[in-house]
Amino acid sequence: MTQTHRLTIRHETTYEWSKPVSYALQRLRVVPKDRPGQKIVSWNTAIDGGRVEVTFDDAHANRVQLVSVEPGRSSVTITAEGQVETEDHGGVIGEQVGYMPKWMFLRPTDRTRRGPATMAIAREVRDIDDQLDQLHRLSGVIRERVAYLTGSTQVTMTAEEVAVEGTGVCQDHAHIFVTCARLLDRPARYVSGYLKMDDRDEQDATHAWAEAHVDGLGWVGFDISNGISPDHRYIRVATGMDYSDASPISGIRQGAGDESMHVRVNVSESQQQQ
């Protein structure tokens, strides 16, 4: 019988402005998905300095919350927390859920457009006939070509730019995988979420990986940065064509002054059940 794990998550994000803002709107994607191998036990989003105006599911079946910030505020804190039960399904998610047709995940985006570097990576695995073997090898080639190095890239960089640079983080690995999988005619998408590290509960940030569609299995996850398929330690929150569709928090504001952001993420295992 598959073992069920219960993970407790607390994700706190604080925005601070050097001068009060007259208007600010934040878009949140911080509610985990209820899917095979993952079930929400409890979840809450609290806003200190604003309020949730509307909640809806987008085209990728991500739960989206639009948050308005109180006028005149110099800071706002968004805290998403709860418990999620997970199981290890070997990274297999299953068939498509949501409003996006599968063929849409073959289309490039601005962040995932092909170039000489990404095309060269894809060529290394093109002759592998088995889809799953091909995608696992693709993940390995990306790790070999693009070393994980914190702070080496900017959030706006494209897959091709990072592949040329030769260093990146989990977001970059996911973008390169998505780009190359699509070059191989495999539908692929970006995933944002949480990862319970083995050696600590306090995390540096949220995590990112990729999923590709495999005939007979459906969507299968690949954590390129760690060289594995997601297991019970992973919590899927949002999916999309690239980071812009799945970013945890994004927004706009009116007002002069500088902005700073502080993030704290804690993921712990609170209980195991048979």
C-alpha cells in the first residue's frame, strides 16, 4: 500500500516600499493543486496590509487570488500556509486537467524560444526512441551542460541565454527542459511548488521543475536540478507554459520609491500515515 506523508508549509512574502504606495495589486498562485498523489488537508492565505478581492481558476487550473494593498501602506505581508498529504507516484501526474489543450504545450514562449544552444542539447537525445528514457536523458544532459549556481542568472533570462551562459538555478533548468522537450515534439510545461529538503525545514525559496507528456502515462515530472522525478517531498502549486504562468506572486503598483522583497519558506513533515 502506498505510504501517505503529511507536509506542513508556511510561505511568507513581505514587500516593503521606501515611500507609501497609492495603489498596488498582487496576483497570487500559492494554493497547491488537488491532484493524484497530492491532497490539500487545510490551506489559508492571510494578508497583512491588504485583502483578497477575487479568487478564480486560470486556464492551467491554477488557483489565482488577486490581492489589493491598502492605500498609503509602506509594506504588505502575504502568508500562505497549510498541510498537504502526498504520495510517491514516481513523478507521474496523469492526463491533462484544465482548459489548455495538450497541443498548446508544444508552442514556444518568449522565455522558451529555441536557439543554437538549446537545439544542440535536444540533438543529443533525439535518437533515443523510448519517450521516458529520452526525457530522463535530456534532464541529465541539461545538468551536465548548465551547472547549478545560485545568483548566477536573472529571473528575466530566457532558456537560450542560460544555456549559453552555462550556469543557472531551478527555474532556468526547467525552462531549458521545456524548450528542448518541445523541440523533440513532447508537450512540456513549467511547474512551481515546494520541496521538502532532507537536511532542513527552512528553505531558501520556492522550487521549480518541469513536466512532459509521455504516451501511456500522461504528465510526468522531472526535477532537473536534483536529477530525479518528484516524489512525496514535492508539492505542486502552479503549472504553465513558463515561469510567467506559474510565478507564485507578481503585481503592479503606483508610487515613487524603491521596492524590496523578503521571502521565508518552511516545509516540514508533520505526520506519516499508512
